[in-house]
Amino acid sequence: MHSGVDYKAPWYSGMAQGEAISLFVQLAQLEGITESERTLYMAAAHGAFSSLLRGDNGVPWCVNKDRAGYLWIQEYPFKTAGAGDYTYNGMVFAMFGLWDYFQATGNALAAKLYDGACTTMARYFPLLRNARGLSYYCQTHRIQTDSYHPHHITLWRQLHWQTNSVVFANQMDLLIDDFPPYVLPAGASIAIAKGTHTLYKIATKPDGSYDKNLAAPDKILSTKKVTFAKATGAPVSMRRRIKGAGIWYQISAGAYKGHWIGEAFPNAFLRGEYLPTDYRVQRTLTFRTNTDIPVYQFGTNGVVGTTKNVKYATATTATFDRRSIVNGRAMCRISAGELAGYWVPANQVVTDGA
């Protein structure tokens, strides 16, 4: 249960009802069950769907329109009509139930509710997003959590796949760039260029993750200047956004174990491809005009195979089917035309007009 909230039956959580719909629909689609079992599961799905039709003009309720007229499915509806947490992830899980129900039944009302909920999520994304930081859990409490931010990325990816909407794809890109998920591939290492670099010790959890319970999370505790006579590298255990700063890496072994170094291509960057996102509907990018733009083909572990520069006098577009962090930079993989298979830095193009 949500902390600080005390509920007494009867009440509906829109999130739980949506997940129940998905469960019953998927059970009804299993092979090897009898027709009577299939009928029973779909009857349960119909019942759970009916709960998502209960507006805030009755009790219990879990669906309402806000003051601007946007549809909400409340994970935590309050006693007062129209009042709730306005929780983002809970709403999207309820939407997935509507999606599954529509796919199974063709119910027009389920489609309308799903469409309206998509409109709401796209409209209120600026309130969910916290630029260069963790996204917010809900509208009412405006809590930032490192546990829910990765969920938001995954949920927005699913919304893009379901709707084919570039709106959700662009919003997902922003969430990834704001605060990338912590997970690194086993054996991850960074390349470090010849020259002088600044290393940091910062206040974190023991594993290097963000600690919201500290008086000053991510506070710089000490700095250290190091100079390398030639290009080198280091194993790393974490890549993440540091509060008030950029993307940094935590060195995991060697003389500088426990120190952090800032990501800045070509001075310090993670080797290879990281955080890939594939698009089921190809997206469109537009090259900046009158600008020399490098494009790359990569071999194993991010090794550059072919590099060339392109320059266009007029707006020129290309489709792309994948976006990843490649050698420490967000890049888009072009999927058709003379540049098919090449990667272009995301900051050198405009994606889907945004």
C-alpha cells in the first residue's frame, strides 16, 4: 500500500484492475484449456473491465476527468470525487489492461478509454519529466525515485510500440538521457584518452547508486588530478547521472577504484553499444543544414569501421530504427538509403521534428 494512505473496502485501484484484465485475457488465450475455462476467464475480464467504467460520481470509483477535461485512471483514488495521486505508472498499467481487452474483444469503449488515456499521458509528460534528473512518481506528491524512473522508460517504450506514436518515442529518449538506467554489461570498461583528467569521490550508496537519504546526495567529497602519458582504460561498475552534473562512471578496480570520472567523448567514454532501443515503426531524422556531420559504422565492441562526413545544403531526412549510447554518445542507426547501417550522433540531427 502507498505509504501514508489508509484505505477501507470497498475501493478500486485502477492499476490493479487493469493488471487483472491483462491476466484474465492472457489466461483465456492459453492453449490446452477447455472452452468452459476460457469462458470463465473472459467473464472475469469483463467484470474487471466494468470497474474501469466507474466514474467519480459514485462510490467506489477509479476513473475521472481532471479540471482540464483529461481522462485519468487512478491507482489511488481518494474519497473526495476527482481526488487521487494521479500516479503515472499506475495509469499506464491500467492502460495495458484496456489494450489487452480491446485486442481480445474489439470493444469500442475500451479503445476510446485507451486513446483518451494516451492523450493524457502525452499531455502531462512535462509534469512527469524532471530534466537532467529522476522523473516524478505522481502529480500529487512530486516524489522523485530512482526505482520508478526505469519503469517509466520501459512503460513509455511499450506505449510507443502499441501506438506507433513518435510522441512517446521522443519522450522516452528524454527520460533515458535525463537519468540513464544504472545497469552496465558485465566486464564494462571505459577508454581514457592521453592527458590530464579529474577524478572524484562523491557521496553515494556503497554500490555507487544515488542515495536520497543523505543530507547532500552526490556531494563531491574530494578531487584528484591524474595524468596519463598514453591512452588507457579502466573497468567500471556504474554509469549514471550525478546530481547537478553530467554522466559519470565509477571505476571498479585498480589504483583509482571508487573514483568517478565524467563522460566526455573522446576523453572518457564507455566502449561499445549501451542502452539500445529498437523502434517497431521506423522514425525519421533530419540532418542539420550546412554542417559537416560525421557518420560511423562500428565493428565489434564499438570499434569504428568506417567514418565519413556528410553535409547537406537543404533539409535532408533519413529513417532510423535504433537509438543507443555508442562509445559514450547517443546515436541513431540509419536504416535505409545510401547511409543504411551508419550511426549518426543524436545531437547532430532533429528526430521526428522534435
